[in-house]
Amino acid sequence: MSKHTGQNIAFWIFRLLGLIVVGILLWILGFIIWNGIGVIDWEFLTEAPTDGMTGGGIFPAIVGTCCLILGSMIVAFPIGVMSAIYTTEYAGNGRVVRFIRIMTDNLGGIPSIIFGLFGMSLFVNTLGWGDSILAGSFTLGLLVLPLVIRTTEEALKAIPDSFRTGSLALGATKLQTIRRVVLPMAFPNIVTGLILSIGRVSGETAPILFTVAAYFLPKLPTGIFDQVMALPYHLYVIATSGTDLESARPIAYGTALVLIVIVLIMNILASILRRYFGKKVKTN
Amino acid sequence: MIQSKNIDFYYSDFHALKGISMEMEAHTVTAFIGPSGCGKSTFLRLFNRMNDLIPGTRLTGECIVDGRDIYARGVNVDELRKQVGMVFQKPNPFPKSIFENVAYGLRVNGVGDRKFIEQRVEESLAGAALWNEVKDKLKKSAFELSGGQQQRLCIARALAVKPSVLLMDEPASALDPISTSKIEELIHELKKDYTIVIVTHNMQQAARVSDKTGFFMLGDLVEFSDTKKMFLNPDKEQTQNYITGRFG
């Protein structure tokens, strides 16, 4: 077999595998859309479930998931971005930093159900927040913290040092350099971390199971100490433990579709932001 | 005036500068030449304490800028860097507009008066011989400028905070010949108001722009004298060999 044929075969194998990945994704999407699109209408999106969750809509769960996305980002982002600034810009590469890095990676490897149990024990019981948006947001926030830290670190490391030295050489302090030069340049990539975190948060079931999610709660939350329904948990409930699983099946697909669309909208929003800020800081 | 007294400098175990003493007078241009790794850039970066950013370095001796030992206890490094500006080898404008690049040094030093900033930006750009080329596009990104223009923008940026000394680390080595000659003309102009120290790989450039030249090798200052003398009739054989291209 000639070198050239070998290369061609390898190329086709790689291409095939690439296409398979895309194919699987499209298959899942198609499957959900095919089965779920039928139940989606205005009523489904704006009303509470009825008839033992075999009818009505999923509005409270949509609102709940949005609250949790927002809440967990408010928790995770400031902490995550600031610790990443500390580890990349200030701490050098000593033992403490390596320890922090290893611990961050370990935190990222902990199964999400453990976060759920931890959140229940600390936020719900010890701190006495009860099953609430606050407890759920903190639990989800902790869950995505390693992701936020890692992506922010990578974003900061990608900025060439020449920009930092240029700023310092003009008499700027380190903090001014970070705030005025490094962070604006790293922002598009930090937003990428935001996208990934939102995707992760909106799909998680285990961490909210014991900390916030309600089985059935048709009224909307009025404050951060209220419980809410959430899409992934709702999906789990109507797929496994409803009153009439068969007749709730289309609603389950509809819920899945809405969840996917919410994540998609967040991604599109984030990439618009990313492009907008990316244009402002484009380097040569 | 800048002065160094018995400077020894180490990168961890590596002895990078060995007992360097020299004086650079105000309103002159001093050039440092020598083969790669000879310590000339390290020596230059001592005067705005840029070497502080590298972990594991150590210094003995005195560095005196305008009568003050800049490594003495209690010296404010940010203030020092305002007084001693620097231009780097590769142009490194910020991803901001042309205007904001020049205004940056003022803003980080707490200047907020818009009129004052506008005036200083114009002065600085004019001082860097760039004003006529950019006056109609101050709001455009600095990255739209050519490499040579970017380097002059970096010079303008340094001038905006009114330093007394300007350090230049191979400022033209990434530029084409026409841009290079513009930078060299500019150095002649700037000499009236600033004390300039320039590191260069290009010996013709050192001969063209400088009043005095220091030749470094392996961390030693081999010879330091008037540029004319250095290039026509050097004292040391090593200098002669380097200048005539026998090594380096």
C-alpha cells in the first residue's frame, strides 16, 4: 500500500468519525423536535401543569430554570473570575497555586449528586435557607465554579505579556493593568466560559433535587427564599413518577425541547456578546 | 542624568551583569551594542525596574536616576516608571483607539480633565511625529496603523506622561527601513527634551543616532566612549573585532 493510499484511508476515517459525531447530535435533536414540537403552543409555554401533570404547560419550570441560571451565575462568576485572576496574575507558580489548581480540578470531578447532598446539608439545613432559589443557586454555583475558574484562567493566559509590560511601563499598577488592559482583552473568552456554565447549570438535576426543585408548584416565586420548579427535574418527574406516564410522554418531549431551546438562546446571546466585544479588542 | 555604580545582576545563578559602572548625561543619546545575550537589554531594563517582574533576580550596586537611587527602600516603582519611559522591541499598542492609547498613561495616573488630556495627546503625537498622519482618525483602532506608525504611537504613549528618560529596547528591529529611518530622525528630535538610552543590534544605527556607545560582552562593559571614537578608533581589540564584524 503506498504512502498516499494510507493517507487517504486515514483521512476518510477521520472524516467519517467527524460526521458520525454530527450525525448523533442531529439525530438526538431531530428525535426531540419530532416528538416534542406537537405539544408546543402558547398555552404550553405560559401556563402551569394541570391534570396531574398530564396537561397544561410548563411555565413555572421555565421561570424556575431561568431564576437558577441567573442565581448560580451571580454566585459563580465573581468568585470564579476573581480566583482565576489571583492564580494567573498574582500568585506566580508556587506550591500554593499548584495546590489550588489541583483542588479546583478535583472539585470539577466530584459527581453532581454530592454537590446536591452538600448543598442540602450546608445551605438548606445548617444555614437554614430551606429549599429555596438561594440554596439551589449556591449549590449550582459551586458546581460550575471549577469550569468558570479554568476557562477564565485560560482566557487570561492567552493575553500576551507584552500588553502587561506595556501598561506597567507607563506607571500603571498591576490592578489597573488587569482592569484596563487584560480583562477587556480576555472578556470574549471569559464569556465562552459563561456559555459553557449556563449549559451545564440548566441541565443539572441532581444538585437541585434536595435544594430547590419542587415536584409541583403552579405559582411563581416571589423571592429568593421560595422554591421553584425546574425544567430538568420536571422532565425527570413526568418521565418516571407522574400519575399517568403514557399520557404525559408528549409533555416530556416538549419539556426537553424547551430546555434545549433555552440553552440555545443563551448560547446565541453569548456569542453575540462575544462577537461584539471581540471586535472591540481585536489584535493584529 | 543616569548613573550606575558597580552593578552586578543575577538571574538565579546566572551572573548576567558584572560590575557595570557608567554615566549617561542628560539630553544625550547612549547606545548599547553587543552580541545577543551580552546583558545590554538586562542593563537597560534596570532603569525602570522592569526586571522586577522576573522572579529569582538579584541586584547589587546602585542605579541612580536624577540623583536618586531607584532601588532604595521606599521608592515608588509606578512613579519611577512615569519618570523613565520605555519603548519595546515589538510595537505593543493596546487594543484601544489611537487616542486612548496615548491617553492611557494619563488616565492610570488619575488625570480626568478632558481638555488637558486632549491637549497632551496632541502634543505627544506631534512629539512622536505621528500627529499629521493620524489627526483625522484618532478614534480608529491602533491596530489599523502600520508597524512603524504603531511604534511611533508607542513612543507618543510614553511621552504623554512626561518622562525625563526614554529607554528604547531595539525599537526599530521589527520595522522596515523607511520606518526605521523615521524612528531614527525622531530620536534626534527627542534628544532635546529627553535623555535617551537605546539598545540596538544594528551598529550603523548606533553610529547614526548616538552620542556615546557602550559595548557589552558576556555581562561585561568592554568599552564605553564617544560614538565617533568607538567606531573609528576603539581602545580594545574585542570592540574592533565586533564592530568590523569578525564575530557577533
